[in-house]
Amino acid sequence: MHNKKILLTTSFYPPFHLGGDAMHVHYLAKLLSRVGFEVHVLFSLDSYRLKKKIKKSQKINKIEGVKYHILKSRLGRLEPVLNYCLGSQSHTLKYYKKLVSKEKFDIIHHHNISLLGHDILNKINNEIILYTAHDYWLICHKYNFMKKHKLCMQKSCFTCCIIHKKPYQFFRHSKKFKRNINNIDCIICPSEFMKVKIQPYFKNVKKILNFVPNPTGLAGKNKKRDFFLYAGKLEKCKGILELIKVFSQSNEKLVIIGDGKLRKSVKKASYINRNIEFMGWKNTDKVLNFMQGANALILPSICLENMSVSALEAISTGTPVIGAEIGGIPEIVSKVDKDLLFDHRNFNELKHILLDFKKKKYKSEKIKSIFKKYFSEKYYLNEYNDLLEEINSGKT
């Protein structure tokens, strides 16, 4: 599949991002460029401005050889809002059509396009169109497939949007939206859990587990010893408050890395509890260093996680993951030890896991071998190339 021209689209791109989906696009761009693809990345700076203020020190995490196309509308932050509510806006769509018509891509791989609008799914040439379901945007107005903090078992979208104070997306009922969705040649699901949720609604769905690069150049283990680690968003849905409560009743040490709406609450908890240390936001290399030295990474999510990038990063350093049995988390944790899973509705189970935890039981090299088999660049690239060949053979 060398010398193919590919466009990756995403609402966010590092460092102008909020989650693991943007990091996946960054990793994928780097991988595909390295193996001979001509890679282009399209993302929206207005989308990030909608969420956060841009700092002067922030610069695009550019990859040598990759071409970047940055959406900046005269409407500013209103552009992504209208894309979200109405499905598409003129500036985004015009920019996209002009780019695709000019470059004539062989493949267009869409990622988180919730703030770019569904009209960019429309085929302009005869390109292959892929879509990775990082969240539940295809089937849920709120993208998390949850209702009142529980798994959505019966669709009542209008009522749900009102309850959660989210705009109802009427465009989902249009023929245009359904036609655009049908243009996708394959929907890639990064977890079996996501595939099970998506498959009843769409054809051509394939599971390809997410990957992270093999960590290189780690400057030895972190100086801290005998601690558990949380690394991620400081949001209610991530279970961070429940995690803090568990450690406030424990003698075990917890190190927290991240940022988010609950920053003040987390910081306050670290003052009150001497065994909880809040480190704030850290770059990827520093996070990997902490992961390498931790007893385990803890994923206490109470939402439907798909395929956690931080969990894959921990495993890549040879560190086990303790996780809530929800969403795609069990697919990662159980590959090392299913006994490290706990019921997200019962954090007492986490207490017992911490009491019984023995670091020596989990050999670093064995965990790294699991990473190489299931979550490495090699695994992903083989699956990706096989998928493209399948689609091409079906077109001929």
C-alpha cells in the first residue's frame, strides 16, 4: 500500500486536543508516513478554541513529511457549534471539498468529526472512505451512549438531550445524513464492545484495536517508588472522585496526572490526604516515565470507555492496568490479568484488589510481549493494510 495518498480528518489534533482520539491520529499519521504513505491531516483550530484558550507556547506537533490543513473560520468558535448542531457549515465544507478535489486522495480516514459536520463524509472522487468510531457519535447525540450515568438500554434521544442539556440533532433524521453515512466503506471499531454497539446499525464494521508506539528513550524509572497511578482527564465520568475516596481510606500511595474540570477538587484532596499526590498535566514522555515506575495504572471510569490510550501506554512500558469492568476496558486489562477488573458500581472491589496486589506477580517483559501482540504498530498496520486490500478487491 506504499505511495498512497491519505487524508486524516479530526476535530482536534495535538497539542490542541482533549483526549486520546487526537493522539491516535497523531500516532497513525506518523506510522503511515514512515511506511510510505503521503499523509495529510485536516483539523479545526476553532474546535479547540471552543473548549480552551490557546496559549502562545502551543505549537502543532508536526511530523516530518506530513502536510497539515488547519480550519479557521471567520465565524470562529461559532463554526464548530453550527457543525455540531446542524450537521455542516459552509466554510468547513468548502475548505474540505476544495482540498479533496485538488489533492485527489486515494483514502480519506475520518476520526472525531463531530465538530466538522457529517457532510465531509460525502464522496467527491472515488476515494476509499474509512471512519474510526472513537466514540458513539454515529448512534448517539451525546456520543457517550449513556443516560443518567447508565448504559442506554432504550433509545429516547429527544428526552435524553433535554435531561442532559444537549442540543437535539435533527439532521440525524435527514436522508442526507443517512446517505453520507452509507458512503463509508468501513467503520473501524477500536474495541469489541464498540463493534457490538455499532454493528446492528451499519454494514461493513471491523474491529482493529488501537495502538501506541513502542516507548523509546525512557530515562530510567521514575524516582518515586511503590505508588499507583491515574493519568487522564479530571472529569466526573472518569471516576476520579470515586478513586480519591478509595485512597483516602487507604495507606497506598496514589499519584494523579492530568487536567480537567475537577482540577480544584483533586488538588484539594491532595492537600487533605498525604498519600495522594497531584502532579498536574505532564507531557507524554514524562507520563510514560511515571507509568514505567508505577505498581499499576488505574482506570476507574464510570463511562463507556472505548479503547483507552493511557492503558495501552502503560502496558507498553510493562506496567499492569487495574480497571473498571465497563466498555472496552476489560479487553485491555484481561489480557494481563482478569482479576484486576472491578465492578464500576462497587469500588469496594477496587479496595480488595489494592490490598491483594503484588507487583512481583506481573513481569514487565511478559506484559510488553502482550503489548506487541495486540496493541503495537506492527499489529495495527497489518490489520489496516489487510482492510484496504479487502476494500480494493471489492471495488475491482
